[in-house]
Amino acid sequence: MDKLIYTSLTSGKHTLAQMDTVTHNLSNISTDGFKAQMDSFRAVPKLSTDLPVQAFVVNSTTGADFTPGVTHETGRELDVAVQGSGWLVVQGKDGKEAYTRAGSLKTDENGVLQTQRGLNVVGVGGDITIPADVSVTISKDGTVSTIPVGNKVANTTLIGQLKLVNPPENTLVRGDDGLFRTNDGSQPDADPGVAVVGGSIESSNVNSVESLVTMISLSRQFDIHMQMLTNAQTNDAKASSVLSLA
């Protein structure tokens, strides 16, 4: 009876946690470059001085789905989408490097290239500052160049290059801020093999239909766990009734 109760109770609890994960993924279906979070169940024996006959079910975050999202052309000169594997490098609020695929960029009042969340984009040589009244072009290798607005002569000025990296996916962990970092805190060097497309952004890779089906399945699983607890309570009451007659 104890095994049934522990298994059902912990399974129901962590099924709710998985439903939170699916809800989180669905809420970010319109977030540029978002990577869906993946969870799984695992069984853990209950630690005690007695025999380990009881087991808990634990929800474990296995990582993220790094499948690229769909690239949409926007025509906006400060939008950029990473093609295939790779990441844009930004400076997190802690001052250290972090990685994102959200390529909708902007400039602050000083012309410093930033993400829409106000984080500085890291260039190969440091921050990238874009002067006023210029047209910006971002090439395939992340090179940022400008042409003065209204200039009839194509005098292109190179102002920097995006730092593009491609660390192994199994070394990346997602932080509470939604940015990825290496699990050992290392900062990989720029990878010349990473390519970007200017004037485009990458959408979220969350599959809305699959997520909704998963949500329905998890809801049914939770109902089954609650029914098992009800059955355990009923069986316990019947056993007590039988013992009282003895």
C-alpha cells in the first residue's frame, strides 16, 4: 500500500511540474529564438534505515530542445538570425558572457548595439557602437558595416563583427534569465563556421500542437494518479473494516 501511495503522490506532484514546463513553453511560442525546455520522470528510492521498498518519482529537467526555429525575413537592418548551430554572444547582467538566438537588436542612446532586453551584444573586439544617420548591413560572418544615409557614393565603413560561438550543446545550461551559459563557466572562442542572415529573425521552436497534446496527456495522467490515491484510501478503509471484525 505504501508503495502505491508514494508512487502515486510523487507522480501526481511532478506531473503538475511538467505541466508548468509545457505552459512555460507555450507562453514563449512568440519569443524570438526561444528553445523549448524538456523534462522527464525518474524513480528515486526512498532513503531510510528499512528496506528500500518505497520509491519516489522525480521530475528531472533534461535540458533544452536545440532544434532551430523557422527563420522569418523582416527587412529590418538590425535583425539577425543564426543559421544552423551557433549562438550570439551577449553580456549578461553579471558582466559575463551569455548566449542567445534572439536576434532582434537595437541601439541605446549612445549607439551601442544591444538586444531588445537591453543587454550589450559582444563583438570580436568588444562592444559594437553604431553612429547615427547610417544604414547598417550585417553580413553572413557577422561583420557589421555602415553607409551614411543619403551618401550617393558607397563608402562602406566596417565598425565591428558579432562574436558568434558554437559550444557543444551538452555543455550549455539555461539560466533563470533565459540565457544559456557553459556549465563550467568557460567562454568559447569565436567560431568562423557560424553563419547569420541579416534582416531576419528566428522564431521559437515550440510546437504548439505537440505541446497542447502533451498538456492533455499530462492532465489525464494526473487524473489517473488521483484515482489511484482514492483507490488506496478505499482499500485501506476496507482493510480496517475487516480487521475490526477479527
